[in-house]
Amino acid sequence: MKRSVLRASEIGAFLYCKRAWWYQRQGLASENESAMLEGTFTHQAHARQVLTARLLRLLGWVLLAAALIAAAVSLTLTLLG
């Protein structure tokens, strides 16, 4: 008896819909491929937006730290000079 690997995504598919999981295991194509493809593109676009937001937030923190350092240096030079 040949054993195949059961992936986590298959477990999720099984828990969501046992019949859809069975069809997938039989190699039968889904009838809503275009909707699933559109969903994939939507998730990819969202992931890019989340990454951009995280990078911009990091940039904001770096610029804030640089401004605080510059202010401290300026204040120190003013007090010493």
C-alpha cells in the first residue's frame, strides 16, 4: 500500500469541506478556478501592502531616532559652545 504525504493545506481543506478535499485527492479540477485565482491575486496584493506598511513604519522609527540623536548633538554643542 502506497502512502502519500498529507500536507497541512490538505487538512485545512478536509476540515473546511470533506467533499472538496476528496475531489482534490482524486485530481479533479475545481469549477471555480477563476474565483480562486482572483482570491490568490487579492491575497498577494494585500501581502505587498502589509509589507510596505511595515517597511514604512520601520523607516519612521529610524528617522525619529535620527532626529532625536541630531537634536541631542545640537543641544550638547549649544551648551558646550
